[in-house]
Amino acid sequence: MTCILDTPLLLFLLLPKWQLSILFSRRPTPLTMKLKEFESILQDCAVFEKPKIQYEQYPTTAHLAARMIYTADTVYDDIEDKAVGDFGSGCGILSIASFIRGAGYCVGFDIDPDAIRIARENAEAFETEIDFVWTDVGQENALFDRFKGRLDTIIMNPPFGTKNKGIDMVFLKKAVEIANKAVYSLHKTSTREHIMKKAKEWGVQCEVVAEMKFDVPMMYKFHKKKSVDIEVDFLRFSK
Ligand SMILES: C[S@@+](CC[C@H](N)C(=O)[O-])C[C@H]1O[C@@H](n2cnc3c(N)ncnc32)[C@H](O)[C@@H]1O
């Protein structure tokens, strides 16, 4: 798979870190926005037009996205002025939310060019500056090596591995390798024990930040119910 890199992204990858901090300082001061207001703004984020089940495309609701990013920012100080990556960025809601909360740099990665297009349209509609990279997070490629040490925080709602077995752990391992400070990720609560074990193996701390309900609406032909709540853990990994 090829990757499309545009100019701001190239700059991010090529500039030394001290120059990046100058770029970051141009960003406006983040908003002192209330959680409810933040959620309501994110509701305007467009979702997948024709979701692809092979990629487990389930959009994060504005309700969850707002709480995830708000907590990462206000409780852990992992968003404001930080370089934030979003693995499996889909239509971009987590990246957009991070930008709104004052991230210094945001970049999303997704395997699906249609999702990348919608994410770019969303980013434009929200008047944000976010890079979206078309790439397969599950494949070894030189691109990710270039991001190593350059992203402070990675925040993601990865595929849970129901169609592509094990992809959730592939995302997680790569994110933990790349992020300097913290990785936030949503996972089925039923996989908690396994994930905790893996985190120990990788030498990182894993904390359950919140137990949440992920509302899956009737999106695919095989869905029989109007909507189903899945129990998920919002996890934070730190080194
Ligand atoms: C559960 S959706 C979440 C989308 C988005 N982050 C959100 O929060 O709404 C998972 C996303 O991962 C993407 N994805 C699945 N497999 C991938 C892979 N191997 N590499 C990159 N992206 C992938 C899908 O296209 C989809 O956009």
C-alpha cells in the first residue's frame, strides 16, 4: 500500500523537535469549553457513508469522543500542545476533538481511502488543520518508524478484532511503541485481562480510565436489533 504525505506532514517528519515546538506555539490558546458544549460541537462530525464491515467501521459517538478527549486533556494533560496520533482514524472525530482541545499537531491514519476523504472533509468543515494518512496500521512500514518519538499521545478506537482477529492487539502494540507519553484506546471489557497481561509483557502501565457503553446502531445487514450497547474499557497506557 502506498502512503500519501502532504506538506504539513512532511514538515512534521523532517523538522527537528525544537522547531516543532515553535510551530506548536502558533496555535491559539485552547478553549475553556464545558464538556456538554464540546459534545454538542462534535455532533456535527459526518460519519461513514457506506461503512465497511471488513474494517469494522463503527464511528465513535460525539458523547464518547468528547469524554475521551476531555479526560485525556483535563485529567492527564495529554492533549493540549501535544502531538497527537489517531490510529484507525475513520471519519476523524477523535483527531478533530483533540485539535479543538488544543493539540499542537494532529495526524490520523486509516486503511480506507473513503474514510480518509470524509475525515478530510470533516476537518475542513471544523476549520481544523489535521493530516490524514492512508496506510495500513497492521503492516510493517517505514512510515511508522518515522513517527517514532514524534507523537506524544496516541488516541484511538481501533477495530476490536471481530472480523480481523488480533488486529486490536496489533494496533495497541504499534501505538505503545510509537507514543512518547501515553496511549488511549477503547477495548471490549471482555478482553481486559488479556490486555493487562500484554501490557505487563511490553513493560507499560495500563489503567482503566472508565468503563463505557459503546452504542452500536443498526448499521450492517446482519444487525437484527435497532441498537446494541457493548461494554468497553477506556484504557490509558503509559511508559
Ligand atoms: C471502530 S472504527 C473507529 C473509527 C474512528 N476512529 C472513530 O472513532 O469514529 C475503526 C477504524 O479503523 C480503520 N481500520 C481498520 N483496519 C485498519 C488497518 N489495518 N489500518 C488502518 N486503519 C484500519 C477502519 O477503517 C475504521 O475507520
